[in-house]
Amino acid sequence: MLYGLLFLLVPFGLEYLKTVAFILVIAALVQLVEMVVRKMSPSLYKALGIFLPLITTNCAVLGIAIINIDNGYNLLESFFAGLAAGLGFTLAIVLMSNIREKLELTPVRKSYKGIPIAFISAGLMALAFMAFDKSLITNLHLV
């Protein structure tokens, strides 16, 4: 199924979205399995607890592994790329949790409460992180 996705990306010249597409497919399948297990076997769902959603988190590990292979990194480069990705992910999670905590205490319009404000915050945070990405600046031909 995952490689079938490449047949959709290649004709449109979107091969660079391979990692994102793989992660989205895996995350979607895990969420689907979680919903089915919750509905069909509540006791199994309860027994699995947090472990089923953690599979989705493993997509980040898959992502950095694919990036390392695509860029042809050696062992040392792969180590530092993985370390940097882990630190970046940790920073993003900590910042997002702090923002969500502060938003709980901040007066926000009712229509923006919950998921909408979380998406807005995540989008703004992504823009801030992209500002640090040298490849973005290079791709925009600003340097």
C-alpha cells in the first residue's frame, strides 16, 4: 500500500512528498485501527492504553530514517541528524504544550476554543521554525 502511493506521487512530480505521504498513511491506519479496536473490543482497547497511539509517534522515527537514506548520510551524519530531529521534536512538543496551557487561561472566542486555536498556534509555530531553516532561505534564493 505504501509503495502504491509512489505511483500517485511520481506522475505529478511530487516524489519529494514521499516521507510525508508515508507518515500520513501510517498515522491514518493506526487511527483507524484504534477506532475499530475501541468499538469492537473495549477491553483490548483499555489493555493497549497509550501504546496504540504511540505507534503514530514512531512515524517520526520512520521519517528521519527515510531522510537519512534519501540524503545518503553516513553513520555519523545519520546520528547527528537523528539527534537534531529528536531535539527539534522535543522542543516543538514542549513549546506546543506550553502554548496550549496558556491558551486555557486566556480568553479566546468560543469559535476558536480547542482544535481551531491549536491549529492556528501550530501553524504560527511552524512558520517560526521554518524561519530557522537555511534550506528554505536557499530555496527562496534570498541568500
